[in-house]
Amino acid sequence: MGIQAPPADWFKAPSGTERAWIGLALLWCIVLTLAMPYWHFKGKQNSTGEAYAVEPAKFGARVQSFVASNKVDEKGGIPVVEPAPGGDAYVQAQMWTWYPILKLRKGQTYRLHLSAMDIQHGFSLLPINMNFQVLPGYDHVLTITPTMTGEFPIICNEFCGIGHHQMTGKIIVTE
């Protein structure tokens, strides 16, 4: 038995509810296509695209210097650091932790520097739906202005190994 051609009348044009579902799917595609540029320019959720090549060891040294000069507390053995408003804040991702804990002021703008020390990680700030890929060898700079107070967990949303589920950090925003 070989491959045979289908009968000549096999194709039937969509009709009735099938036609309505195709129309609905097409309309939804158009809505999503228009929403993408809208959220890019008006959503204020996108990176400025600012990134610099950096050796992981040098970025780690910058983080340690930042911690030494801005440490205000410690939680669970991890330093809590408070950068000057308008200044630079550094956070490094490394299996399986975000380091250090940041303490920021509501309404102040900061330049948040992110880099990974080992492999690719995903920076997800909850519940704000801020997601960013953090790669080793790059200093990614995000300009952020906290608009509400509270403690905001950082999770890794890029599978990074056996301890991935424990890779959490924190940003604390005060008045």
C-alpha cells in the first residue's frame, strides 16, 4: 500500500461556528500585535537596553565594594544595603542566591546593575511582573523608581540547577 492522493472533494470551506472561531482568532492576533508596541513604549516595563561587558570577577569585586560602603543591616547572613538616592545599586546572581538585599526609597530613582557570576539566571521582581535575563559577562543596567513600599521578593525564573527553587532575594522599599 502506497501513499495515495486524497479525494478531489476533500476540502470544505469553513462555515458556521468554525468560521466565527477563525475570525475570533484572527482578531485576537491583531489585538496582540498592536499591544506589543504599546507596552514597549507606554508600559514602562522594558529595559533601557544599557549593558556593558564585564568580567564576572570584576563585577563581584564591585558588588563587594558596594556592600562594604552601603551596608545598613543583615538578614539571614545576607547584608542589607541602602544606596544613595539617585545612585547605583548592585545585585549579583550566583547559584543559588541573589546578593545583597537592597533597601530603596519610594519615589527615588536608582540605576540597578545586574550580572550573573556563573550561568544565566532570570530576574523576576514580584508582584510587579518585572522580568529580565541576567547573563554572566554583562553588566545589565536597569533604571528603576519604586512607586510603592513593602518587601518585594526576587526569584530566579530561569532554571539554573538543583537549587533553583531556593534562589530568592529581596528588595525592601521604604518611605
